[in-house]
Amino acid sequence: WALHATNGLTSEILSERLKDQNPCVRAWAIQLAAEGGKVPAETLRQWADLAANDPSAVVRVYLASAMQRVPPADRFQRQL
């Protein structure tokens, strides 16, 4: 939160937090990345992987919420 409040939270830091063991840390990394405006393509790829494979319902809820902030053209598509 301190890094976020002081604009010191980089996409690299958030990317590492998306791999954290704690689902709450992963969820907040998603939330904070979405608040920054444009979400980098690499982060969107990580989000797609989390949506398909993360066992945490909390992480999936945060992903669903965050994707509403992403322009439709940039959203990943669910593959059936």
C-alpha cells in the first residue's frame, strides 16, 4: 500500500505478487494493477492464466472485477 500511495508500485512488483502463495496478496495485486489505468499486456496474460488455473475464489472475483476496467478490445477471451 505504501508503494501504491507513493506511485512506487511497478508492474514488475505487481507481477511478482501475482505469484505469491497467499491468495489475498494475489487479489490485491490484481486490484492495484487495475487502478493504474492501462494494464500491460504481460499482466493481462498473467490474469488469463490465473483465471484458468487459480484455485482461489477470491482471486477469481478480483479478476472479474478488474476486467471491467479493461477496454473490451484488450480483454482476454474465455476459451471453451
